[in-house]
Amino acid sequence: MAFVTTLLRRRPRLLLVLLLVGTAAVYLTNLSSQKWGNAFYAAAVQAGSVSWKAFLFGSSDAANSITVDKPPASLWIMEISVRIFGLNSWSVLAPQVLLGVLSVGILYATVERKFGYGAGLLAGLVLALTPTVALMFRYDNPDALLTLLMVCAAWSMLRALDDGRTRWLVLTGVFVGFGFIAKQLEVFLPLPGIALAYLLFGPPQVGRRIRQLLAALAALVVSAGWWVAIVQLTPASDRPWVGGSKTNSILDLTLGYNGFGRLTGNEGRGGGRQVPSRQDTEQMFPGGFSGFGGRTGITRLFADAQGGQIAWLIPAALVLAIAGIVLRGRAPRADFRRAWYVMWGVWLVGAGVVFSFMSGTFHAYYTMTLAPAIAAIVAVGAVDLWSTRERNWARIVLALTLLLTTATSFAFLNRTPDFLPWLRWTVMVAGVVAALALLVRPVRIVAVVAILAALGGPIAYVAQTIATTHSGGGPSAGPSIQRQPQARSGGGVESTVPAADVTALLEHNASSYTWVAATVGSNAAAGYQLATQDSVMPIGGFSGGDPSPTLAQFEQYVHDGRVHYFIGGSQGSKGRPSDIAAWVDRTYDSRTVGNATVYDLTAAPK
């Protein structure tokens, strides 16, 4: 213990290096087993690595028939990696790991600057060991870049809270704006906390604070708006269809399917996702259900689908945020520590309420947005109370926080009794003993035991996540929980892995065609495109619901000899995509090749 204490005092930079290198090592372990991760996005990465137009718009295919249903910023980093290193799982996923290491490092720097390296190390450790964080920084969904930009926005705003300079607020707006180009409106979830903290506690006079926040807003609009303007102003005939939208508009996608539709459940057909009707879901889940996320309500984040992903330390964060604000007492208005707790606390509570009650499609990994706030509050709150542990109330709050965390961990681990059955009892005993010791004699060894008890469950979940292969649109960290319907599976059908003879067929004379094949839905098309590295048209977008292309457009493509094969078997949603499949089946003969039904669109019609 003396060695650890000496190391903490004399070698903080070494410990930071160990934290960052350890994070990278853990996240890189077994990375290739993920293969493409979410093939829907991996196919877009492949497209953007060979076509700058696909790069700019975020197209699913290099021939630019349709985009993915998100803006492309998260794809850009992976696409540059693939341009340099070629297409493979490491070139796609390793950049995501780098984003994770950067997020941990920036959160450390944010905390350490005002609260010391002990708090910084604890914050970075908590973030790195949050199960859904460890999962998504090894995956090719947009959430990795989104989280990094949120952490960067928090860093710059806290610099503004320290010295009141406008440049930090402008930089905050820039980070949020680029976050919009990563995942649209989700980046706005932390904004109430960020803006409120500066409005209430920023150093300048109130009039200047308001002007500075308006400058930050202007920077946000410019940082996001340049790309939105390009999409909106480019003639529809010169760019791909905006996937997930009903009207081929990025604004429609932003406000509809990816915006208010997620909150209300009225997502429509954008993206082709078949959300159950309210009548059906009320019969299946009285009290409310949202696609893939279980029952809506205040306890949603602790339910089977989400609890083990994110909620281990939420009770601790709430208690410590309140205690931290109370601890500041009658401090001056611009007190930095109070501003810290308000900013992160409103971030956590506001985003948590949105996730708890949104009625549209909801995946457990969305809760990654909460992780920086949880880590920042827990680290600083624990260190603040520890530094005042000579006060009885501080020891009581620390002990209560640990007991709440221990009970939460036991409950989550008890949901999977066959997964490390000894761990829940070990966590329980260690947590109770450490809590009692905090009341009697709060020495450093007790703090170490408390941290291990609090992080024992998340560590086990992260280890299980690293050892498990994940794929598809809705991955989940940790062991499988079977009680919760749809607890581990996400939206959409996983991509097809084509047989070798199908791949060979598509690759033959591929350069003569704009699309070597077409099939209904991006998930189906992704597997063929990744296998051949040639353009495959994803009819209807994500799972076949978008009006792209129309039947008339597709007939013209076939007439012009631009599409070689149609691959059957994929089922789109009701509407034009199924009309295309029906037209192909009426017009052309099929044959079975490997695991696919193939129509040669260059052959003579029936």
C-alpha cells in the first residue's frame, strides 16, 4: 500500500500513461473477432473509401444510390483509415478504439486540471470501465465519435467557467456542431446542463454571459450547417437519396425519423424500421414499451436491457451530485465546483429522463451519452467527500453511496446467476465491510476496497464484452439476460455472409456495371458489398422502407444495363421496394447460387 501511495504522489503522469495504454490494450483485445461490427455502417465505410462523393454524403454504396440514416462524420475517420490501410476489420474498428482512448484522456485532463490527478484517474477509469462504453468504442456505430465530441464540449465549457473567455464558448459550439454531423439531435442532450451552468455561474456579468452563449450558438450552427447546406442545396439528381427520410431531405431526417419520431414513437417508414403499433405494444407491455428498449418509465435505465450497460453508478452519481452542491454552501456565485456539479448533474438527469420516456426506437447503447457525466460526478464527488471525511456527515454520505452502489451491483449481477456466481456475494461483502469501515476509520485501504467493490461488476461485464463477438444494429455488453424481450437484439436484420460462389458470380465482369447487384435493404446489401468491394444497390435503404429507387427508376437502370443481378430473399417493408422485387420476379428467371436466389437482369426477360 505504501508503494501505491508513493506512486500516486510521485508518478501521476506514469499512472495516466498506464490508464491510457491499459484502455487501448483492453479495447484492442480480440478486436478482429468483431469482424465488421455493424455491417450497415461498414459497407458505407467501404463506399466512402473509394468514392469522395460517398465520403461527403455518407452513401451506403459507392455508386451513391442512398445514404445511411445518419450524417457521415463518424464514417469519415474510418474511411480515411481504410484508404490508408485497406479494408479489413482492424482498419474499420481500430479508429473507434482510438476515439475511446482520447475520450478517457480528455476526461482525465478535464477533471485533473481543477481537482487533482487522483480524481482525474478515477474519472477516466470509470468511463473506460462502463460496459456500454467498452462495447461501443470497439464498434463502428456513430456513438464513439459522438461521445468524444461531447467530452470535448464539456472540457471547453469548463475552461470557460474558469476564466470566462469567449473563445472557449465558441469552441464548445464547434464541438457540438460537429457532434450534430455525427448523430444529429442526440448531441443536444448535454446542452441544457452546459448552457445552464455558464448562464448561472460564468465569471462575466449576466449580459456578457448571454452574448457569449449566443456566440456559442452561432458557432454551433456554422459547424453543423455547412454540411447541412451542402446536402440541401445539391440538386437531388446529383446526390444520393437521404436514407431514413420521407422527402429526400436532411431536415426531414433530422426532425422526423431521427428527431421527434424517436421521442413520440411516430417514426413513420423512414429508414424502413417496422415499429410496432401502439395498440400492439400496449397489449404486450402494459405501461409502455419502446422498440428494443423495454418498458418506458422512470425505472427504465435500471431494467434488464439497460441496467448492466450503464446504471451501476447512477445512484452514486445522483447522491454525490446533491452532496457536492450542498458542500459548496454559500460559496460565491461563480464557484467552479458548484458549477461542475450542476453542469454534469443536469446533463445526467436531463438525458436520463429523455431516454426513460422516449417512445420511439431506443437501443441500450444510446445510454453511452450518460457515461461522461456519471464518471465526472462520481470521481469528483468521491474525492470531495473523502477530503472532508473528518466530518461525520461526509463519512455517512460516502458510506450510503457505497451501499447504494453495492446493492445496485448485486441486483444486476443477480439477473445472471450463472455468470460468475461468486462475484455478486464478493461485491456485497466487500461493499458492506468498506461502508462500515468508512464510518469508523476511513483510511486509504478502505477507499481502495470501496473502489474495487463499486467497479467489480462493471469490470466483469467489460471482460465478458471483450471476449464476445458482437454484430448487427443493436449490440449489448455483458452476459445475456433472457427475461427481457429484445434485451440484447437491436433493430434490423443482420447482414448476409455470401457464399464463395455468390461472391465470385458478382465479381465477374464487375467493372462493366454501376451496381454488381441490387437487393432489398441495406443490411442485406452490406454483406455482398463487403465481400466483393463493389457497389451493391440497397433498395429501400436500411431495411427496405425508403422510396429509393422508385420502380420506374429501377426499370430504367435495368434498361440501361447498369445493374447486373438482383438478389432475392430479402423482405422490405410495404411499398415500392417490394414492388421492385415483385417486378423482377415476374420479368426474369431465377436460379439458386450458393445461399442466394439470383436474377440476371442482363438476360432476356421471360
